[in-house]
Amino acid sequence: MDRFLVPVIYGSVRRARVGIKAARYVVRRLRELDCEPVLVDPLEKPLPMLDLMYKEYDPGTAPPVMEELAQLFRKADGFVIVSAEYNQSIPPALSNLLDHYLEEFFWRPAGIASYSAGRFAGTRAAYALRTMLAEMGMVTMPSMLQIASVQNAFDDEGVPSDPRMDAFAKTFFDELLWYMRATKSARAQGVPY
């Protein structure tokens, strides 16, 4: 069975961010499914505000953190994007991180995990992401992982407070594994361009 490399891209840089708990849950769950998750946190991997995309730099001249992420993304079998909802859309740090890349995302599935402090679980951000990620060449899965009241949903390490969380998330992770297997096999046979 394949061991999939899965960057888990988290999008908030706010001081009192609680959504990092949701990202840690995704990482923990992927490890349990024998994947190799890598948490990409914009506080730990800060990119400049978008001026030049990675592909617009001459080879070897991109900032080191940008080069490191490009290498990771090119090796990835799939992605999980973990997003809050800010003003009915995604956080600016997440948009900035994603917008630095393009071809590195092509032909790979993206699972969308959204959250909010309220009961709507970041739904509007998730739908904005679906359009954005598809435009960036990713295959967005039908199921989404939506987390309401994120501040109460996990402990600091991403362990769910509700023991039914893994059961609620099962379809999401099952689809992600299926799409990674399918797209990896298809990429091995060539891509349209």
C-alpha cells in the first residue's frame, strides 16, 4: 500500500488562533492512516506578500522558504487545506501562501477542512476554496471536513473532545485516500500538459 505525502496547509496567523487544533487533528488522523503529513504553518514558513510567484524567479533565486515549500508540494500526493472563515472567505495568509504556487499543485487532490467559532463551520470559506483550488489545478473532493465551535472541538494537540469525531470524519479521509491513489496512478501514466 502506498504511503502518501500530504501537506496540511493551515491558513491563520492570528495571535489567538484556535484553528491550529483542527490542523493538528488532521495531521494526527493522517498519521493514523499511515500517511506522511507535513503541517505547513504560515507562522513557521512565512512568505512575503505576493509579488513574484515561485515560477517567476530565476532558478535558484527564490527565497529559501519558498523553494522548500515548492519542493514539498511537487512531491505531494495530495493536500488538505485547513481554513477559517474571514468575512465569508478565506484568511489572507492562506490566500498568500497558495497564490505563490501553481504547477506544483496540478493533478493532485485537495481535501478542504473548514472551521469557525460558531455553528456554520466555515462553510462559505470552504466553497470559496473549492473554486480557488480547482482553478489552481487541484481536484477538490466532494466531501469536506467542517468543524463548528472549533475552540471546543479539540485539545491543544488536536485530540477531539467528542469521541465520535473520527466517525464523522471517516468519509472525508476515505475519499482523500481514494483520490490520492487514483490521481497518483493517473499521473504515472502522463498528464494532459
